[in-house]
Amino acid sequence: MKKYAHIRAYFFVLARRESVKLDFMNSPSNGFFRFLFLLGLCVWLGGLAFVAIGAPAMFGVSRALGPQMVGAAMGAFTPVTYVCAALLIIGWLAERRNNKSARGVMLCRIQGVCIVAMLMLAVYAGRVVMPNMTAMQPQVVQIAAQNPNAKVADNPLRARFDKAHKAYRSVTSLVVLLGLTTLGIFCARVSRED
């Protein structure tokens, strides 16, 4: 028996390591997945706040270059939102397994609906609204440069651009609201565990 003691000890240590890994993955206080979740949420909401604050500043610096700078920033931020959504979904899926109470399960489901809605709205804004705005932007900038005092109603292209811009603002405002709701639910769930 002593002859095989080292082999038994090796398998005991190996089994112990594997159980520690599995406990980490199923732990209610799983810091890694919460970090991914919060990273995705913070970058997404922070990026939207930056664009909302930075856009008027860019227009203030240069009326001619402002639209191109804002369009480029929003275009570059669109793929970031998809990565953030992936981080949110990964974190949410890992956290969802840890809910034991009926209240925790309900909050987790609401949070999942908010995350999926955020993703769908981001895809709509990035794949439908932004391309329309980007296609119209050069002509609208040229029209605005030629006649800066012209009313929106005087030009149908400018009216369509403003309608698309309002749609984009509405969609991103809804994403921010859903993101803050998701953050609030996350805080409520975490505070109940502690």
C-alpha cells in the first residue's frame, strides 16, 4: 500500500485543485464574472456619456469638422458596445446560476431582459440609424455650410437627417436608462448576498 501512496496523494491533490476551480466557478461571490459584468456596463455607459458630453464640445470647436468628429467617434464606439454587451451577457450568465431565492431569480430575469434590450437597441442604432445618418452627413454639412441660417423645414434632406438624429438620441437615451436599471438591479442583488 505504501508503494502507491505517492500516486494516491497526487490524485488527491489533483482532485482537490479541480474542486477548488469548480467552487470558484459556482461561488456566489464570484469576483471575476462580476468584474466582467461591471467592466462592460461601465465602459458602455461611460462611452455614451462621453459622446453626449463631447459632441457639443466638438461642434463648439469647429462647426465644419464637428459633425465628422462626432460621426467618427460614434462609429468607432459602436463595435465597443457590442464587446460590452458580450461582457454583460457572460457576467450575467455566470451570476444567474448563483441565485437561490425566488427574489434573486426574478431580479436576474429582469436584468437579463434589460441586457438583451440594450443589445437589440445598440444593434438597431449601429446597423440601421447610424448608416443612414452617415450617408446623409456630407450633404447636410454642405447645406449647413452654404446657408447656416436655413430652417430645417426648408430642406427635406436636413429634415430626414434631424429625424434620424433624434431617433439615435432616443435609442441611446433608452440604452442609458436600461443600463442604469441593470446597475441598480445588480447592486440590489449584491447587497442582498452580503
